[in-house]
Amino acid sequence: MAFNRLALAVALLAVAASAAVISAAWLDHVPLEIASKLDSSSNATARFATDYGGVTSAPPPAAVLRPSSVEDIAVLLRFVHGVETRVPVAARGNGHSVHGQAFAPDGVVIDMAALGNSGGRRRINVSTEGMYVDAGGEHLWIEVLEETLKLGLSPRSWTDYLYLTVGGTLSNAGIGGQVFRHGPQISTVYELDVLTGQGELITCSGESNQDLFYGALGGLGQLGIITRARIALRPAPARVRWLRLFYTDLDNFTKDQEFLISKPDPIGFDYVEGEVMLNHQSVDNSTFYSNQAVESINRLAAEFDTLYFLEGAMYYDSNTVVDQKIEGLLGELNFVPGFNFSNDVTYLEFLDRVHIEIQRVEGNSTSSTRVFHPWLNLFLPKSRVRDFQIGVFQGILHNINPTGLVLLYPMNKNRWNDLMTATVPDEEVFYVVGFLWTAATVEDWRSFGALNDEVLGFCQQHGIEVKQYLPLYTSQGDWERHFGSVKWEKFVQLKRRYDPKALLAPGQHIFAV
Ligand SMILES: Cc1cc2nc3c(=O)[nH]c(=O)nc-3n(C[C@H](O)[C@H](O)[C@H](O)COP(=O)(O)OP(=O)(O)OC[C@H]3O[C@@H](n4cnc5c(N)ncnc54)[C@H](O)[C@@H]3O)c2cc1C
Ligand SMILES: *[C@@H]1O[C@H](CO)[C@@H](O)[C@H](O)[C@H]1NC(C)=O
Ligand SMILES: *[C@@H]1O[C@H](CO)[C@@H](O)[C@H](O)[C@H]1NC(C)=O
Ligand SMILES: *[C@@H]1O[C@H](CO)[C@@H](O)[C@H](O)[C@H]1NC(C)=O
Ligand SMILES: *[C@@H]1O[C@H](CO)[C@@H](O)[C@H](O)[C@H]1NC(C)=O
Ligand SMILES: *[C@@H]1O[C@H](CO)[C@@H](O)[C@H](O)[C@H]1NC(C)=O
Ligand SMILES: *[C@@H]1O[C@H](CO)[C@@H](O)[C@H](O)[C@H]1NC(C)=O
């Protein structure tokens, strides 16, 4: 059964509460080179037993490693591979998982950020001839962008939020509004350095050590730690015309999204996403909307149960062309007349929009109020979007007061490489549905968790073959179903080869010990 997240979390909470302090005798035997870089103070370990999800649900690690070089991590991995005690290890990027995927109960969490900080120099090299960037796996995408922009270049595919690490998103997929054209971030990688579970550093690509390369992309941290990625670049545009178009019905909304993702470069938008505003949800004034726009959107929201907005963006260097292109495209779309809103921003302002908005809302307050994020992200086959709408948006979620965002936008399967571990539905076009809930209390967190389980239950009951993105399953049967038997077999073999003691990223709950 797929829907036991809540049970799992509750069980883990109980374990955390009752866990006695386990004496980690192995800690006394760590190699000298890294002994001073391991921090077992409860201050440090507690911080690494919680993540963006907000619920501390597992025993803390015995220690945190703050590596100053890739070799430090290799030394740790060789050590834990050699000792008799089972010492799980997890790389922690920016801790932006929401279900403890970067935890290592009673083991070692590697604070990847320490790598990039050591020596004060970023581990990011741009090649203008090769049109690629070599970036340390610990780096945030915003840092990669800052470095490439200095040379007028940019990666092609982006997540909505750039304060995520290269190694963290490449272990999942890295999705956003550019996926329909460039594929997810994992589709834009030429080469990786991966430290295997045995502490061996392997350089891999589509040509050499293929199995590890494809296996690690979307590999949920199971096969090794990504210490470097070579990522494809393109020229960075100067500016972006950024639009939001409102719809009162699903059909026109999805038809227009699908129309836009079928348009080749340079005719269509460079970015296509969308959101669902449930139950008369209103918009706040943000940097995006004028106060007048806010008023008219909220009048529309009061009238209709559900609103949809398509978010599009067109990159450009010269004003005259973009105006014509957009005028032409808008003429082919069926949004509510007059409900098109636009902004004109720099490329950096566009890509960093979520962070800019968060800063605007939160100001400089270092508010300590805890917020929980019981998120659920799904890939939904296009043929079932209507069924999902009826059963979930108009059914299960009919009476809830949504706190957070609901994303809904399509992608093309042909931009994904099926050799990679990342798994998507078996249909040419599929949608991402992101329930990005915000909960103020543990009780709310539980209710959203229950709602998420209901959504998954509805899909299972009606044969809607969704795939979870940033998946959370707890039984091998569920994982096998997630990957499909062919991919699962391959993954198991790779695991045996590259992490035979199953020590890496135990927070994914894939390989039992
Ligand atoms: C506000 C917000 C917005 C987001 N927006 C998007 C989005 O638009 N698109 C999208 O695709 N995702 C998005 N995400 C999800 C994000 O991609 C995941 O949280 C992802 O795990 C990256 O986060 P991280 O770098 O902090 O990794 P962590 O959460 O620290 O780690 C994730 C997993 O990868 C492993 N790992 C970390 N580093 C490495 C490494 N170098 N090598 C191997 N394994 C490693 C960890 O052990 C863990 O299992 C968002 C998350 C948040 C909180
Ligand atoms: C532990 O954390 C607290 C709060 O952040 C801090 O005041 C204290 O100095 C820390 N203790 C150690 C030993 O680092
Ligand atoms: C960047 O280049 C320097 C100098 O050649 C090299 O030592 C370093 O390993 C490179 N870093 C990455 C992440 O490729
Ligand atoms: C938000 O909108 C309200 C009402 O329209 C207005 O009074 C207020 O000044 C706006 N705030 C900002 C920051 O624009
Ligand atoms: C969908 O778009 C068409 C064309 O503009 C319009 O006639 C129709 O009313 C729209 N449907 C709904 C439900 O708004
Ligand atoms: C909305 O679209 C119309 C028609 O293309 C255009 O003239 C108008 O400027 C657009 N409004 C905004 C706010 O972009
Ligand atoms: C945040 O801090 C910066 C510099 O300290 C300041 O310029 C800015 O106005 C502050 N912003 C808010 C919203 O308080």
C-alpha cells in the first residue's frame, strides 16, 4: 500500500522520542585526517535531523562531517565501508527535502556546503569553448548562475527556486518551466564525478561508465555522492517578458498549455508553468501584480470556485521582436479576455523570482516561527487530468482552505532519457501536480498528510498511474511499482555494485538492511 506516510512519520517520531543515546564506538576509530572535521555535538547533530519539511522524525546522526575536500568524503566512505558496525551516510545539500531524505540516523551526515566554503573559492569553472560549467555538487544553483552570467552564459533548465544544490536536484530530476524544451536538469548533464559507497571516485558520462552516470541521475543518492557535474550552457538572454494568463475552466487552460509546449524554439514561450487556485483562493499583491490587477483577479476569484493561471515567459534581447511574438501567441490563446498580466524583468530577476518574493514577504526578519511543508508532487498522465480534476480538485479538496500553492503544468516525455533512474509516466505528455502546502502546526501537518494520502488512494482506486516526484515510499513493493520491474532490477544491480552495504542516503527508505 502506498499511503502509509503518516503512519511512517508517526512511528519514526516515536522512535526519535524513545531513542537512547547510542554510544557510537566507531567514532573513536575514524581516520585522523577527518577526525577534527566530524562534529558530534548535539547542537550540530540536531540541526541535521530536520529539514524543510519541518518535522524531526528520526534519530539524529552520530556526527556531522564538514569536509574541506572531496578526499575527506572519500576517507569517510572508505572507513564506514570497512567497519563492522553499520554506519549509514547521507550527503546533505541544502536540506530542502521534506521527508528526511538527507537524514542518516546514528550515522554521518555530510554537510556538503562545507566543501564549497573551504578556501573561500567556489568550485565552479566555466568553459566558454565547451559551453559547459563544471560545478561542485555542493553548490547552489544560484551560485552556478552567478558564475556563468559573468561570461554571458547560463544553464538551460531550472527549478523554480535556486537555493537548491546541484547534487540534490540531480539526484531527483530538477524540474521547472523549461523542462518541456530542454528536459529536466538531469537531461542537461554531460559528465559527473561520483564517489561510490566504497569511496572510489569515478568520472562517468554517456560514453564511459555509462551505467553509473545514468544510474546516478535521478538516483536518489543511492549509488554515490555527486561531487562534480558538467552542465550544458546556452547564451543568457538579457531580459524576460513574464506573463500570467487567467482561466476559469480546466479545458481551455490545459489546451493552451499543451499548445505552448508543442511550439518549437524560437516561436513559443521559453518557460511554461501554471497554477490552480482552489476554493476562491485570492491573490496577494506581490511584485508581479499591480494593485488594480489584484482587485480584478480577486473579483473573478470570488465568482468562480476555481481559477487557473498559465505562467509563461519569453526571453529576449530586443524589444521590438518580443512584442510582436507575444502579440501573435496571445491571439491564439483562450484566456479570459483582459486577464493577461505581464512584467518585464532581467533574466536573473526572473530565475530568482521565488527567492525575491520570499525576501519581500519575510523582509529581513529571522523569524523563528516553525513552518511545516507536507508537500506532495506527482506526475500525472495527460489522459487522466480530467479525472483527477473531478476526483481531487473538485472532490477531495473541495472544502479545504488551501494554504500554499498548487502547481499544474505539462511536460514532454521525449525530453527525458529513459536510461536514467528518474521515472515518469508512460505517456507522451504528462503533468506535474505540486501540492505545496504550508502548515502552521503539527496538527495541520497531519491533516495535509492525510489529504495527500487520500489523493494517492483516489489515484490507485481509479487506476490513475501517477508517479511521485521526490518520492516517498516505504516498502520495496511500492518502490518496485514506482520504477517498474525492468528499471527496478537494474537499480538493484547498480546498488549492489556501487553501494553493496546499502549505507548511502537511508532516508529514502529504498533498500532495507
Ligand atoms: C522552496 C523549494 C522549492 C523547490 N522547487 C523545486 C523545483 O522547482 N523543482 C524541483 O525539481 N525541485 C524543487 N524542490 C525540491 C528540491 O529539488 C529537492 O528538495 C532536492 O532534494 C534538492 O534539495 P537539496 O539540494 O537541499 O538536497 P537535500 O534535500 O539536502 O538532499 C536530497 C537527497 O539527495 C541526496 N544528496 C544531496 N546531495 C547529494 C550529492 N551531492 N550527491 C548525491 N546525493 C545527494 C541527499 O542525501 C538526499 O537523499 C524545491 C524545494 C523547496 C524547498
Ligand atoms: C548551541 O546552539 C546555541 C543556540 O544556537 C548556541 O547559543 C550555543 O553556543 C551552541 N553551543 C555550542 C557548543 O556550539
Ligand atoms: C576548476 O579548475 C581548477 C583548476 O584547473 C581545478 O583544480 C578544479 O578542480 C576545478 N573545479 C571543478 C569543480 O571542476
Ligand atoms: C497592497 O494592496 C493594498 C490594497 O489594494 C494597498 O493598500 C497596499 O498599499 C498594497 N501594498 C503594496 C506593498 O503594494
Ligand atoms: C474556452 O475558450 C473559448 C474560446 O475563447 C470560449 O468561447 C469558451 O467560453 C471558453 N470556455 C470557458 C468554459 O470559459
Ligand atoms: C493583454 O493582451 C493584449 C492583447 O495582446 C495587449 O494589448 C495588452 O497589452 C496585454 N496586457 C498586459 C497587461 O500585458
Ligand atoms: C533588509 O536589509 C537591507 C540591508 O541590511 C536593507 O537595505 C533592506 O531595506 C532591508 N529590507 C527590509 C524589507 O527590511
